[in-house]
Amino acid sequence: MNENREDVLKNVKRVLIKIGSAVLTGADGLDLEIIQHLVDQIAALTRKGFQVVLVTSGAIASGKHRLGITAALRSIPQKQAAAAIGQGRLMRVYSNDFGKHGLYVAQILLTMSDLTDRRRFLNVRNTLSTLMEWGVIAIINENDTVAIDEIKFGDNDNLAAMIANIIEAQLLINLTSTPGLYDRNPAEFKDARLIPLVREITEDIETAASEEGTSVGTGGMKSKVMAAKKVTAFGIPCIIAPGKEKDVLSRIFDGDEVGTLFLPMKEHLNSRKYWIAFTLRSRGILSIDNGARIAILEEGKSLLPSGIVSVEGDFVVGDPVTCVDRDGIPLAKGLVNYSAGDIRKIMGLRTSRIEQVLGHKDYDEVIHRDNLAVTRRSRK
């Protein structure tokens, strides 16, 4: 067993497995043979004591096949209708296949608004925790039948990254149609090489990932790498692996060097700060000076008005706002104690002048460190 793989896998008991549309679908709609093969492997993992949660795609593709539609669906209502038709069949297939192993499944459909509201976020976590305690396989998908742009996750790779935080997974396995991450697009370059291990997700790694999706899925390799970037920031390792390959899950847990392993960050975010950083959508931007950058990144301090040089957006107290350096590079995201209008009035000033300028001073900090999630850190 590879040393890095052994270190990653030795204490893993709770696993999130994301299965993409390109894995689940074939020429005749859902690839029933592949689904059964994956279910058999997941059932074997549960018998060994692993807790497994699934994030699955395939509802829209299943609905299209059921209706005999071969062309791409253009409108949101068409996609929502196809998802409504296909989701039932998809769950029936999972239920029947897991039932052969004496396992029950539970369907959970989510939109972004279910996770951006902290109370609903915690309710989802409590439900998933109970299902795992009961030994039920939770099967999660985006609620495509009602989701619109404002409440969509974007793709199931992003959804999987958020669910990994909710269940505090110890490993994310992202099953896709390719062997893993290559140093460049293998569809264009025959000499492209598979990258078996990523210690740090650099700009070069992000550039190597293609943004192209498949005919049945929205997320290309770029979205999978970004999902890996998010979960490794929470201290969760991630493996991107070929879902159609024989015994892929069994081989991963046997320690075989399958796919691409992304190592977790050495210093990682807690659950709440991960929620702030990667679940909440930013409502504005605060550009900060070098002194504030050092205070936040190296000293773990709060953001004071003196370190702010510009404000973008129209946000209110409690909104999530991104902090960037003078070059526009995102450094952190946090919940603001003052509105955009008030911050414009006090930026660059000492805290002792806040009350003089605003007529009140509720906080010394524009963003308190407890509500500030740093997204640029060192890694293992």
C-alpha cells in the first residue's frame, strides 16, 4: 500500500461517495449493471463497519431516456420535468439493489437555500446523522424539480463538498468517467499523464483541469478539483477515481493507487467556518491592505476598519463578504458587523473613531475572527 494512501485510509470510517451522471448512464439510460456493481461494493463496505452516504446524479438523464428524448434539454422547466420523471426511477433502482443486501435507502433532495440557512443546515445534519446511526444509506441529490439559478448548487460536485462538511466525512470519493486528474486534457493531448497524488491545489493544478462536462452531466474535471479544494480545506482527503472501473471502491480501500488522491490541509477550517467559506454566497468584497492581510493570515486576528481600502457591493449586517488583497486574490470570507454603507464611512479609520463617524459603535471589528473563515493556508 502506498504510504500516503495508508495514512489517509487507516482511520477512515465515514465516507461520502459522489457518483456522476457519466458513470451512472449508458446507451440505454441508466447503466443498471454499473449501479448494481457499485451497490455491491458499498454494501461490502457497510458490512466492514463503514458509514456511507451517497451523492448521486442521473435523475435528468433517467427522465430523458424514459421519454425517449435524445436532444439536449434547453429550458429549466424541461430539465425540471425530466428530473421529476427520472428521480423516482433512480431511487427505485437504488432501493432494489441495496435491498438485495438487506439495506434500506433514504432519499434526500436539497437546494442551496436548505444549507445557507444555518438552522436548516443543522436540521439536515441531524437527519443524516440519524440515518447513519440506523445503518440506512442516505442518497442525496439536488432538488432539480424546483431549483432555479439562485438556489442551485451549480453541480453535484459542489453539493458533495457541502455534504462532506455536514456529515464530517473522513473521505470523499468522487467517481467519474475518467481515471483521475491529468496534467492536461487527455482528450486533446495523447501524452497527458495521470497525476496520482496532489499535495497542494495550485494554480497549475486548477489550470490542468478541464471545464468541459459530458452530454449527461454539468460538472467537468474543473468542478471536481474545486470540490477537492473545498473538502481538503476542511481536513478531508479526496480521491477522484474511475467509477466504471471494475472493483474501484474495493481497490481504493485495499490501498491500490487508483485515481488521484488530494491530501487535506494541515490547518483546516471547523464546520461553521467551512459553512461560511464555501456554503454561503458572498454578497460583496472588501479589499484590504498588507497589514490586515498579515493580521488575518498569519496572526489569526479580526478585520478592523483601519485595514480596509475599498468596498464593493450593497450588503447588510450579518451578510457574508469576501476579503481580497490589493491584487484581488481572495483570502477569506466572513460575516460583517456593519453594512456596506457604514463600512465605506469608517474604512481606513481607527476603531476609536467609529462612534464619532457613525454615531454608534456596536463592534470594534468589521469582521470578528470567530466569524472569519480564512481560505489561504498551508497544507500537509
